[in-house]
Amino acid sequence: MKKLHIALLGLSVLLLTSCKEDAEKPKVIYGGANKEKEIAKIDSTDIEIADLPIHMEGTNYLIHPVGDLSIRERGIKTRYGSSSVNDLSFTISNYGENEITGFLQNIKFQKIGSDSIKALTDEPVLIQTATYLKSVADKTKNQIMVYTMVDMDTNKDGKLDTSDIKALYLSEISGDKLTKLSDSYQELIDWNLIESTNRLYFRTVEDTNKNGQFDKMDVVHYNYVDLSNKQWKIVSYKPV
């Protein structure tokens, strides 16, 4: 019983230490003068793959989600001992109600009737959502995509993932005019479209105390963009 108690105590200490390390891991690492863009290295072993194209209703473009081929190894017990096989997933995105979700390396656009395919960006990014604002297009004829993505290796671990700062972007349905709305080194909290005014509202948080984390001591910024205008001007407002 004493040995069991010691073992459980040791396990508890290990779990507490691990949780503490995860909690204290900074999302931003400041080293000297911050560069405008902390670019992660591209893994040359990644295998790029695209899902079948998606057509947003009312547009003249096909959208090709592009990502890495996912291979997951899992163990299998056999009568002769342990073995392992690979689960191979060729699906890299999900689609529903004018929104594409996943962990995408890029999105490519193809005008219907053309064989030419154009990439959204030539920079390393991790796109988590891509949303077509159909209600805005129906009212204003402005066909706009909204993206949430990681575009900077803010924790300087050499890769882009959900441990880095998330940013907000807009583009035209063709992939042209890719525009970053959120400021660098400000974490996107959320965004919301108010259809009656064609305004895209969004909130970000700034690490004002420069501790590498986003907490209650930091400042929240409130902004909106009027999508009925061709020029996407960011307007700040103060509800509190």
C-alpha cells in the first residue's frame, strides 16, 4: 500500500508539473527587436495534397483546399506481440454552410472555364477557417472571403500551429486582395458579421505587459470593417 501511495504521489507531481509547464508556455517569445514576420521553416518531408474543389453558390470560382497528407501510426496487438500500421487520411478539410475548416497550408482559386489555378499566398501559413460571406455578396455584389489563420511563428518553435497567434484576413472570391485586418502580435479573439449593416466586427487582445501570454491584464481592441465599400478600412470603437 505504501508503494502504491508513493507511486500515485509521484504521478500526481508529474501531472502537475506537466500542466504547469503547458500553462506557462508563452504564446509569444520576444527576442530583441521583433521582426515584422516570424517565418517558420517548411518541412521538406511534407507531402502536399488537395481536396476536390468546392464551388460557393453564386460565384465564378472553384476553391481548392491544400494541405499535408496525414499519416498516423497506431499500435496493434497480435498473437505474436505488438505491431503497427499506418492510418492514411486523404481528407484535409471539411465544408459546410459556405465555410471550409481544417489545418490548411494554402487555398487555391480557379475561375470556372479556365485551367489556371492561383494560390492565395506564397508565404507559410496555417489556415483554420475560410468563410464566404454570401449574405454580403447578395446585398452588395462584393464577393468576400474571411480567413482565420496563423501567419507567424510567434513562439519561435520553428513551426506554425495553434500555439501561435491567430490572425484575421480578407480576400476577394478570386483570392486577390489578400488583406490582414488584425495587427501583428495581437491575438484574434473572434469575429462576427452584422448582416443589416454589412459590417464585420472583430476583437483582438494585445500582450501589453509583454509576458508572452494573453491574460486579464492585457488590452482588448474592438474594430469593424464596412464590407459594402471596396476599400476595407478598419475602424476602431470603444464599447467599454
